[in-house]
Amino acid sequence: MSRTPTSEIDFADATSTAERALHLMLQHNVPATPQNFEVWFTFALGSAPELNQVIKILIGNKRGFDSATNRSLYLTYVGSEADLDARQTEVSEELSGLLSTAREYLAKSVAENRAHIEALGGVASQINEGDDPRGIIEALVGELSKAVSRASTLEATFNASLHELEKIRGHLAAAEQRSKTDALTGLANRHALDEFLRACQMAAMESGKPLSILLLDIDHFKAFNDKFGHQFGDQVLKLISGVLKDSVRGGDLAARFGGEELVGVLPGADMNTCAAVAERIRRTIAQRRITRRATGEVVSAVTVSLGVAQFVPGETLASLFERCDRALYAAKRGGRNRTVTERELDRDVAAA
């Protein structure tokens, strides 16, 4: 996002923009925190078209600016966590550029020294025999040869250091990936899920495209753990996580929500599409037979219950998950091993 530098806003304009931002915050019941003020100052300034569009959509839909919405606006369009990630990338790129420049400089120095040697050798070959300054020139050439040798050694050492630095960068990238991955299942963890959902929420409001989620819970999971032990429970959880991951598209996200609950986030998918994916997951898992690694025993079928909900532009992510969670537990109450959408909840309420 491109923002107007503070240095380019004079005092009078800044004061007027700040007053307008505070007035808008008061008008829409937005708490006057520093983060919220930065969002609304940017909005009043008009320097972030995407932010302006989202806020106008929220206002037009008469949605309140609660703490979750305010935080999402700040993190997506103004501040902190995204900026930190961007800064890490920037530092990495700067380091790479610096090392590249240093390497080029070193190579240039070696090439220049070699050119000096060739030039001096040419001078030596042109001197008249009577003058016989070859001894001096040979000494100079010898010293320059030593300099080139030292530079070549330095270059080799530098290249080795560069290789080690590249390995360190790779380790840091792997560590960052691990920090966003659930160790047991290999799915995205809660931190990565929250980041992805915030971005999807704003993108859905900006584009008008649908966004749906599914919640998956393993039926009778506690009974598996009690009967067969936690290691077998982990085996079941990993198998089902693999089915979920294989069932969603490349632009979707499969994550571990907590315990035995998993979540699929499907940007661009409406409720019907998401429900179809959920049903495909349910059937695939129900058809699997799991073998205990320790004994070779084939265990009866494992089943899952799923809830599906679609994002309503302007609502909080907490509201979306609350509806999806109710759909999930309706599936549990209805006998398990089934998919229930929030639309079916609405029909139940109407029938009652």
C-alpha cells in the first residue's frame, strides 16, 4: 500500500485531516486509540484507495466498527505484523544486495591487478637490451603476482562465507515456515490461519467475491484416544489432515483450528461449493480403513462431522466462525458423519 510521506503534508493540511479523522471516528463510534486513529487518518487523507474502498463498503452496509474489524483494518492496511514481515524480507534483500556488491567489487579488484601485471609484462618486453631494467620490473611483477594470489585467496574465503550466509538465510526461512505450521499435522497453525483469514476477509469485501469456511471435527475422537492411546489418535488426526489438505485448492488454506478440529478456508467459493468440498472430504474419510501400526489391527471406520458457512461482507470473523460452529454441532446432534450448512440452521429456525 502506498502512503503519502508525512514530510509531504504541511502542518495545516495535517491538522485539518486529523480533525476530519477524529470526526469520522466519533460519527462511527470508533474508539480513539492510536492504531484506530492511524487507520482513519489514512482514510481521511485518501492516500490508500483499498482502505478507503473497504471502509466505504462497511459504512454502506451499516456494519459497526468493533474491535476485531478495527484490528483487521489496521493489520491489513496500516501496521505492525505485516510491516514486520515486509521488513524481514527487505533486510534479507538488502543483505543479499550488499554481499553481491562486495563480491563484484572483489572480482573487479582481482581483474584490475591482473591487468596491471599484463601491462607491466608488456612494458618489460619493450625495454632495450642495453637498459636492462628487467630485474626491477620482474620484482614489481612478482609483488603484484603475490597481491593477486592474496586477492584470490580472499575471494575464495569470501565465497565460502557467502555460501554459509545463504545457508543461514535458508534456515531462517525454514524457521519462519515452521512458526506457521502445526508440528503434528503439517497444516497451517492458528497464527497462519488468522493472517490468511484477515487478508481473505478484506479481499472479499473489496472484490465482492464469496468466501466460505468449513469446520471439521472427528467423531468420537476421545474414545479413540481412550481405547487405543494418544499415538493412535495422532495417527488418525494426521490421516484426516492429509485428506483435508488434498481436497482443497492451491489458493485455499487447510489449518488446525485446535484439538481435533480442522478448518478449510475457501476464498472465492460460495456455500454450495464449500459444502460440496466438505461432503467429498466426509465420504473419503468414511471409506478409509485405518490400521494400527503397532498391531496391524484394522480399526472400524473413522468418521467426521462438518459445518459450513459463508462470509457476510462487513461481519467479523468471530461471527462467521460462530455460525459455522453451530452448523458443525448441528451435524453432531443429527447423528454425526454428516455435513450441515448454516442455511440448514436457518431452515430449522424458520420451521420452529
